[in-house]
Amino acid sequence: MIIWPTALALSLSLSPSPPPLRKCYLYCNGLMDHIYVCQNGAGCTSWYKTPTHFSGTLDAFVKITRNEGVRSLWSGLPPTLVMAVPATVIYFTCYDQLRDLLRYGMGFQGNYIPLVAGGLARLGAVSVISPLELVRTKMQSRKVTYSELRVCILSSVAQDGWLSLWRGWGPTVLRDVPFSALYWFNYELVKAHLCDKYNVSQATFSISFTAGAISGAVAAIMTLPFDVVKTRRQIQLGEMETLGVPVKNPTSTWYIMRGIWTESGYRGLFAGFIPRVIKVAPACAVMISTYEFGKIFFQKMNLDRQQQAC
């Protein structure tokens, strides 16, 4: 909620002109990507038809607030929180449990423990949330009701089996699992270095914030090609759902990556480099520093209660 307006304004200021009609496109509100369809002028949402010619992030702030009100800076927050909250709870809980299990329960030592724990935690979170993500995508692309959505999902399961609920799981894993593994690996290293530098036994809010921003930026840069591939694959699947025609080219991750490399070279695989770093780094910093602060706060509160009980 803190960085939402900034991420929203940034994504809109960097957006190109609206795509052709009957096209599926992605709208990023700062935390998750949403698929939208504009089949005709009358059916487009109001924010789509609003002029989005911004000279920069600050200009986007001013024009969005002036034309649509302050509340529009938090547009799309409720449906995103429905997905983000359970995914984040599963992710952070699994990471702490796996890290402690590897380090204390199984006796492993070394810097690779956060790497393994972070990757496995994200793998579990993605696997649990993936069916909900598919449901959300279908609702956005077709604008179906909940009763129609139930019929749509049941028919899809009957035709393609239960594994169809995890369609798109592969590209998501290829992007998110390496990101999380690199993120936690770098975060624990940077945090330990800063704690030693400032001679503190426990990371402060500022140390967690700094370590989160640095590790988030590094992980975002190194996994950007997978993010580009996932975005293109989402658009292809969305157009297939909308137009009712199969995608001509294969949609495997490596095929799409080779196609991007052939068309644009390494620049195509790292498209959106600056916007992704600007969006991901503060998001990671706020999330991990808030999480660490919350853990310390509740640990102290539980310790005080135990001491009072004694």
C-alpha cells in the first residue's frame, strides 16, 4: 500500500500508446500484472480511455490525481491483495521454516542455505496460488460471472484434466524461483555484512531496508529475461482466450526466449530494465523490513508475556 501509488504512476508513465482493439494487454499496478481486453471503444474501461501521455512519474502523479482523484492511485488494490496476501504468507512462513530446518534441524551450514530455502519456499507458494491466478486471469479476460466461471473451470478440467489448473506454472516458476533464491542469498549476505559493519547483533529496520533493496535490485536484473518471456506468454494466452483461436507459434519458454533473441538480441530479453528495478527494489525493501520489524516486535511481546507469567 505504501509504494502502490509510485509504482502505478511509474508503470503508466512508461506505458506505450494503447494497443489495437481486440487485443489483450497487461496492466501493471505495481505488485501484480492484470490482463485486460479492449474489444471495442464502448467496452473499454474508463482508465483505459483516459489520456496517458505523461512526461514522467511526477507528471503522472499530478495528472492522475487531477483527472481521476487521489483514490485512483490505489486502483486495483483489493483484487491484488486477494492474491498477494496468501501468497506472501505462504512464502515467508515457508522460508523461515525451511531455513531453520536446514540449519538447525538437519545441521547444514553455509551461505547456500538461504538460496535453497528461498527457492523451495517460492516453489511451494507458486504451486498453491497458481490455480487462483488462472481463475483471476479468466475473469479478467472474459469478464465472466462466478457461476459462469465455475462451469468454465469444470469444463476445462473435464477436457484437459486437473493439471490444466496449473497452466502457466512453468514460466512463473522459471521467473520467481530463481528470483527468490537469488534474493534471499544476497539478502542474508548483505544483512550480515551490514550488521558486522555497524556492530549490531540484530538487524535494524534501516539495515533490513537497505539489504532488501540491494538484493531485490540484483535479483530483478538477473531474472529479467524470464519476466519478459512470462509477460509475452501471458499476452499470447490472453489473446487465445479472447479471440478463440489457437496461438500459431509454440508458447514454450525457451522457444519464446529464442524468438526474442532473434528479433531484438539481448536488449529484447532485458527490455524494461530500469522500470523493473525501480518497481522491485523499493517493494522488496518495504516488504522485508516490515516483515523483520514485525517478527522482532512479536518476539519481544511474547517474551514479555512469558516473563510476566513467571
